[in-house]
Amino acid sequence: MQELMKKVEESSLREEPLQFEIGDTVDVHTRIQEGDKERIQIFSGVIIARRGSGTRENFTVRRIVAGEGVERIFPVNSPKIAKLEIKRHGRVRRAKLYYLRDRVGKSTRLTERRAKKGEE
């Protein structure tokens, strides 16, 4: 049964998977359909969580707008995501950054991670 599910899900996966990690500051370019027109809207913030696997995998991006925290959950394999642009790599030591929800101001910033060999 599990092999059958994997074969069915393979058709819905991206050809080039999104490369990102927890703590990265990203710009998520999403396609917005308005009537017969389509435009790109950018949601920028810090990736605080990643969960699931296969077609059910998703990630949470958090940003501050007018002093309020806004979180949005994106499916990794969604065709609505046009592009994921990484701005900074944050240095973190845990898989979920839910503690950022309680922080205000400069304490929400993550320190920059040094580039690994072969990474730029």
C-alpha cells in the first residue's frame, strides 16, 4: 500500500524541490489569480517550521506587519509558489522556532549562519 501511495504522489511533486532550511529569511513569490489575470505577490519572512512529507509537506513563514505577527503556511509542492528566494541564512539550533512568537523588536532577529564549503 505504501509503495502505491508513493507512486501516486510522485506525479504531484516538484521537478526541482525547494532548497531551504529553518531560520532562513525568504521571499515566497506566490501566484494570485484575479479574474482572468494572474499576478505575483511576495510574502517575505522567516521560516519557523517545516512539517509533513511528500505531497503533504508544508512550511510556515512568519513576519511582522504593523507591529503584529503574521504567519502563513505554504505547501512545498504547490504550483501556486512561483519562486522561493533566500535572503539570509539564520543560525538556529532547533527544528521549530515557535519561541519567536513571544519575542518583540530586535530580539526576533537571528544571527547569520556562515556559508558552508561549496555554498554561496
